Amino acid sequence: MKSTIRAFSIGILVSTVLIAFTYYQTSGKEQNTEEQQEAVSDLEAKAQLKEAGYTVYAPGKDPSKEEDSQDESEQTETSKEEETKDSEENTETSSYTLVIESGMYSSSISEALEQNGILTRPQDFTDFLDGSGYSEQIQIGEYELTSDMSFKQIAETITN
């Protein structure tokens, strides 16, 4: 009986050693290939994002500072384009009293402004509000807006 238990114990010990040896030999190779695949997929993902028009930031950089300067330059360009288009299309300025009620979304505000001739591109205005953080600061009330106001001017008016 003693020799049987001893033989069984030696068999378990040998099996454990073989399994451990096999595990450590193959897991290192699989791990290296997974890391290489991740690195390739990260590069591919960055390239695809850049092609789609997104901005990819390096780790550790503060994107909010860069976004602010980009937003301001985009705002300036958008405002200039808007003013040019408005002056070419309409020589007279239209005004509208916007009533913002509880529960209104920025998209419904943009649509109301488009329907009343204040905006020509409501989706761009909605994107501007959401991207600049104005959509979270919109206040309930009545606001007098004109068609010659820029996105920023309208946003600042409705967020007082």
C-alpha cells in the first residue's frame, strides 16, 4: 500500500512539473505576439481616426488647452463665413424672441432658430454648443436674437 501511494504521488508531481513547464514556455510566446498585435492595432486605429477627421492626442498632454485655441480659430472662421454668407444672402437683419423652456435640448433650440431665420446651419450650432460646454449652461427665459449674431454671441446670450 505504501509503495502504491508513493508511486501515485510521484506521478502527480511529474505531471505538475510537465504542465508548468509547458505553460511557461508557450505563454511567453503568446504574450509577445499579443503585444505586437496591440501595437499594430493602435497604430492602425490612430491612422483611421486621423483619416476620419478626428484629432489624436498623445498621453499626458492637456487637450483642453489645444481645443480652446482650435475652437476659437474655428469660431472665427465660422463667424466670418456666416457673416459673409448672411451679407450676401440678406442685407436686412431679422430678429426673433427665443423662449427657452425647461427640458429643451440644444438641438430643439437650434431648430427653432433655423425656422425663424436666425441660423442657416442648425446642426453646426448644436455641435458648437455641445463642444464648447454651453449646452449645459443654457438658462430658461426669453432672449432677443438677431440673424447677424455669431454662434458665440448667441450662446453667451442664452447662457447668462
